[in-house]
Amino acid sequence: MSTTYLMLIILGMFVVTFGVRFCLFAKANRVVMPGWIEGALGFVPISVLSAIIVPMVFMPNGELDINLSNPWLIGAGAAFFVGLLKQNQLLTILVGVAVFYLSKLLV
Amino acid sequence: MKNHELMKKGMVASLPMIVGGIPFGILFGSLAMSNGLSPWFAIAMSSIVFAGSAQFVALGLILMDAPLWVIISTTFIVNLRHILYAADLIKFVKHLPMKWRLIIGFGLVDESYAAVRPLYGTNQISTENGHYAFLGSFLSFYLMWQAATILGVVAGELIPGMSQWGLEFAMVATFIGIITPYLQKTHLKSVAPYWVALISASVASLVLNGLPNNLGLLFAALVGVLMGYLASSLKANQLVSEEG
């Protein structure tokens, strides 16, 4: 792959990534959000993030795997449980990662 | 509150997610190396594009020899969720000079949004000064992402097979750490609509997983947003009729 081609990839990715993040800010002083959109936006983070990770957790090999032998499921379950129980993000992450590697080792 | 104290507030709020992001950045650097890409390419992508999950998707496409337009349009779709974050932040940035809007736009990643946005809701920062908290979060995240990428590039050369370790689980755990606070009851909100959003987006993401170019992710997210919003409207109507 030529250097020019790789540079074009990075340039193109930058343009669309920055474009998406910035386009509404460019004319932010003139954008007026209807009330119902404001209300719906509150559900964006939880919906987007679960849509990213749920397939990774339930289908680590491309097929549905709901078994105790799936370390992704066990680790994510542990993180979810700790996250609900304690308001502590760092603990949630550390317990999740620890349980993931433990079950990877044991299974 | 002074500006540097606000920046510190943003950094502190981001700290758990920064810890969770380190293995993910290392994985990116090492994956690029183990697949024969040059170190400068991995570093340039992390510093110029600065988009965690889209970088992984693009890497996969490059290795499949996908054409340029596919790589760029997929990046666009994977990152489209950020427009929803931007829409939510407009009310806090619209009075800011262009320079600030450029910086916040460039740094608008999942984690910084998730770390800083709740600080407005709990009145720890305000529309007048919140952008400094965002700057603190962005800078610490940006530095971590570059350092982790470089570390991954170096480690990927020294330790072959590192990309098989499942380091991307750190991202899963980090995102769970962002999700769960929405599901806990506070005096500010009712939690049921957030559970509805979580469950419907999750089911949709599994059902739509086969769609090409990660379109399933986008549609599943929209399903979650819609269902959550419907549930919250129903709940609001219920409260009104109970009071009346």
C-alpha cells in the first residue's frame, strides 16, 4: 500500500469524523432544538454504548453464545453487577477486567 | 471557580475511563504493527482522527483491502452517534467563540461526553465555565490515547500475539461503567425509561448484527433512543393524569 493511499485514508477519516462532531457546533448560535429532540437525546449514550458492546459480549465469535464458558459474558455480567451496586466507575472496570481474565484462564 | 480547577474537575471525572482506555489504545497500536502497518500510520491515525472504535473498524477494512470510499463511509457511519452528543451539547457551547467550538468538536468522544455531561446536570459546572472542564477531559484523554498507541506499537513489535489477549474487553467494561449510573435511581430522574432504552437497543443490536458496514449499530441505537423516549413520555402522561 502506497504512502499516499494511507495518507488519503487518514485525511478522509479525519474529515468525516471531525465533520460529524463539529457540524452542529459550526452554526450553534442559530440552531434551535425542538423540545422532543432534547428529551430524546438523553437516551443517546445508553443506547449507543449498549449497541456497541452487546454484540461483542453475546457474540464474541460471531454467533450467539449464552454460556458460562463465554468469558465476555461473565466479565460483562460482573462489571454490570458492580456498576449497579456501587457508584464507582473505576471499581466497575477493574472487577470486570479481572473476572474476564479469570474466567478466560479457568475455562 | 478558577479555570484550572475546572480543568482538573474534568480530568478527575474522566480518570476511570482513561484507565479503561489504556489497554484499548495499546491494542490498537499492537494490532497495526502485527498486521504489517507502519508505526507512523498508527500514530498518525490516533492523533489526527482520534476515534477509538472507528479506528479499529478502519484497521479491519484496510486489512481486507477495502476501497477507500468504503473505509471512509464506514468511519462516517460508526461515528454518526457523535452528532447526537453534539446536538445535546449545543445549549452549552452556542455562546462560545469558534476556537472553543473547534476544540470541543474535535474532542467529542464517547468518554469525554459521558464524563463531563453529567457535571452540568448536577450543577458542578455551568454553561459559563463548563468548557474548561471539557478541555481538561479532552486533553487528558488525548494524551492517554497517543501514549497508549505508541506503547502498543512498541509492545506489538516486542511481544507477538498480544492482539489475541482480548484487551478490547477493557472498552466493554468502560462502557458498562458509563451505562450503569443511568440505571440507578436518583431524585432527578426515573430509571424505567433508561432500562427500556438499554434492553431495546441491546436486543436490536443482536438482531441487526448481520447488517453490513456496522449499520446495525446505528439502527439499534436509534431503536433504543426511540423506545426510551416513548417510555419517558408515557411515564410523564401517567404522572399528569394521576395528579389531575
